[in-house]
Amino acid sequence: MDMNNGYIKIIPVLLGLVLLHFPLQLRGQDRAYPRDPDLSLKRALALAGDGKREEARDTLRNVLAHYPEYTDVKNLLAKTFSWDGDYEQARKLFNRIISTEKSNKEVWEAAIRNEVYAQNQHTALGLANKALIYLPEDDDIEELRNRILESWEENGTPSNAETDSEIPVNDESFVALFSSADVFDVVFDPMYYSGVEFNLVTGLGKIVPRINYSNRFGIDGIQYEVDLYPKFSKSLYAYLNYGFSQSEIYPEHRVGGDLYVNLSKGMETSLGVRYLSFTDSDVTIFTGSAGLYKGNYYFSLRPYLTPRNNNTLGISGVLTARRYLKDVNNYLGLNAGMGFMPEFRQFRANSVLIAETLLFVESQQLMMEYQFSFKSNPSLYRAQLGITRQEFVFAPGNYFWALSAGLRYQVGL
């Protein structure tokens, strides 16, 4: 009897322990994801396909709260932002995935398409080139990359043809106003430059007429120029230039041209020539370029070879680097040059090039530029700031310094 009473007394204790343990189990299950994450992913995909993007994102975030490394869920979450036009948010999410999963083809493709939708062709091409490093010879990514290049050919291919007259990155006609000034540390008064140019889109390529005005050494001068950008095929195009002036501070005639070839993996190259004719002298300059688009960056090297009357060869060049920001129209750039460069301003008076010496290196120039736009305004703005060091032609071994600053405003027609 006593034993039975003992069992009876134990039963409530056991029940209490069971009941006490049961809530703990429930709380542990509450912390686990209550549904199959794969089924939740499929449900979110269906919601997104029906246009219920916010509801789909709620489901995906709920899955990620319990399975933070579920790549397909993170990828779909990024895609929903891209489909809704929030390309910046999508870009952030894609970049987080790619930083750790560099061989995930589906994520690379989605990230590239996001930049295509955002019309960031440089970034899209850079991502495609980068993806091919981790997924070499992947047919689908190669096809994406080729489509980006074809789109450039149809709508206007970016180029490094000229420092102050680059090919526009869109297919819209526009007008641009620009102005700048040079201030010297000794001898010379400030020099001023300004002008206007029109970008006219035609079926044969772009035509860019330009009027340049300068005030140097107390002399006013005007130069008339025109640039042509004919296209011959998807990978072959050209740059042609002619300028004329009756002012002594400009060449009487300026002629130039380059033939460009787009290569694979974001590379391009060119060969060209420049001819400057002054009242009592002229100069012929052979040039070329090698350019590379890599990610959000663009690099270009342009050498200049100038034969001289004493059977010597002048060697100079310009290195260009750009970091593209939210799209191809917004960037930070740097131009560094040494020697005689017709693409940079040359200081002349009475047909004498101030920096012309017997040395191969006559000057060193560094120019920074920032091109930007605003969401509410389609216009483009460019600010430039640079410094030049040049040798006096009448005092070899002595140099002067010039500080340059300029602004450019571009608006569609």
C-alpha cells in the first residue's frame, strides 16, 4: 500500500517534468524555420512573378533569417530589386554574393543584367570580363558580353579618341559649352579658353562641329573644328578631325585621324596621325592607343612619336584613368602627360611653341576631371583641375608652372 502511494506521488512529479520540458521543446522549434525553405523559395518566386515583389521579399527575408547562407534566396532577393528598377540596391546585394561565391554563374548573369537594365554599359562589360576570369569560356556569359558590345556599336561606342572631344556614350544629339583658364607663377598673364560644340547623330556616325576661342598673350583667336566618327563594322570605327584658324595662337590647319579596333575582354587599340601646320612651320605626329575596360575602371595609354629635322625622334604620351560611378556618364578621371601633346593645349605666340626645346620631354601635365549629373536633370557637368610644368625656350633648365581650371556643361537637343 505504501509502495502504491509512492507511485501515486511520483506520477504528478513526472507529469510536471514532462509539461515543463514540452514548452522548452516548443520554444526551440519556434526558433527553427517552420516551413521547408525550398518550398518557401518557390513560393517567393511565384509571388515575384505575379508582381507581388514586396510580399516575395518578406518571404525571402524570413528564410534568410534562419538560413543566411542560402545563395539562391539571396540571389532572388537581389533580382526582385532589379526587376523593380532599384538597381543600386540590387547591385549591393549581388556584390555581397559575388565577393564570396566567385564561381556562381547564375549570380554573375543576374548582376550583369542588372547593370544592362540600369544602362551602365561600362559596369556591365566589366562584370562580364570579371566573370570570365572565374568562369573561363562560359558560353552564356560570353554571349552576354557580346550583346553589350553590339549594343555599344548600335548606340555609340565609348572611346578614348581625344582628351577634349571624346565620343559621347549615348546616341542623343546635344550641345556643350566649355570654358577654362590657365594661371602662371611667372612672366605670363592668365590665358582663357572657351567654346561651343554640337554632337549631331546621323546614320553614318556622329558629327561634332566645334568653335574654340582663346585669349593668350593679349591676342584673341578663334579656331573652327569638326570631328567625325564613322563606323565600318561592329568592331571597327574611326575618328577624323579637321581644324582651321587664321589666328597666330592656333595652327592654321589641324588634321588628325585614328582607326579603332575593339578587341576581346574589354580591350581596344588604335593607330593614327596628327598634322599641325603653322605659318612658317609644321609638325607630323604619329600616335596610337591601347585601352582597357576593367570593372568600373577604364585605362588608356596614348604615345606620340614626332620626327624632327635633326633626325631625332620626340617621344611623349598620355596616360588616362577613369573610375565610373553610378553609370557611364558619371566618372572621376585623371590624365597624366609628358612631352609634346597636340591633345593638350600648347602655349604658342607668334608661331613659336614656348615649351619647344631640343629635349624629348618638353613638359609634364596632370589633369583631374569629374563628370556628374543629377537625377532630376539630364544635363551633364564636368569640372577639370590641372597643373603643368614647362621649360622656358629662352632659358633652358628653367621652368614655369601653370594651374588650369575649367567647366563644361552639356544638354540634349
